Amino acid sequence: MIDYLPGTVLKYSEEVANNCYSVIEPLFAVTKGLTLSQVCDITGLKATTIQNWVRRGWVKNPENKRYGEQQVIRIILINTMCSSMELQQIAFLLEYINGEVSDTSDDILPDFELYNVLCRIVINSEKIPAEDEKLLDNLISDSVHGVNLQTEEAEKKLKTALRAMALAIKASRIKSLAIDAYNDLV
């Protein structure tokens, strides 16, 4: 069962299952971006971790010490997978889908929409065994259905990357359960 929105410490509720970004979006309606400490509060990450991701070029530099929507969602996307996948691999997946972080013109879909699709997959895959590849692929196809993609090639790329991302998140969940089981022993 999912308790928090993937990549955040924000409580999950079934009302937002199809639009997880709707919980984050209002934060930007009343601000000119979030401070580093606010992003840390939302994600549970340390400031040095976020600054490292910016320095490596995986997240755009903040403007006037404020992180905008695209930057925060990118941080959240990375955070969803970082406990089970190498950071270089995560960066590759995001670049594979949306190209250079500073250029949104080549994006298959905006990061906030990618986050929504990924959340739908994560939420709906809770009952799917990780090894059932066919069910996962069907779920990915269903989750991408209705997303405005320009070409079949873009859809194929997106589905391929989403598969790796969803499995990484599932692996994180399994890893967490294993640690909890271990902690019950000691």
C-alpha cells in the first residue's frame, strides 16, 4: 500500500491517484518557486543531495534561489528511483525521455505529466508481482493511453523507459520491506 506520493513525504490519498501532481501544483500557485529547504521538506532529501544533482546538470539551476515546478518535479522523479538505481542510470532515463534538462522543446511529455503517468503505474502495480512482465507492460500501455504523444517512436521510447522506472520503484519498495523484516529480527 502506498502511504506517500512517490518521491515525496506528502501523504497519498486515493482521490489523487490519477493526478498526483495536483497535490504539488498548488505550492507554485502562490509562490515564485520553492526554496531549497522547502524542496527538502517535500522530498525528505538533504540539501547537499539536491545541490549535487543541480551541479551534475540533472536539475536546472534555481533562479533567484527558487526552484520552479519543472525543477521540483525533476527532483521528485529522481528521488523515486534513487534507492534502487544508480543516479547515472536515472539521469539517462530522464534524458532518454526528455532530452537536455534545460531544453523542454524536445520533451516527449512534460515532467509533471511524466510524474502523473509514473504514479499511476506505481499505484496500480502494487498488486502485480515484479516478475509478471506482461501485466506490467499492459499496465504501462493503459497508463500511457490518452497521453498526447507525437509519434509511435515517442510512445515506444516512453513505454520502454517507464518500464525501467516502474521496476526501479518496485525494487525500492521490496528493498524497504526487506529492511523492515530485518529490523524486526534485531
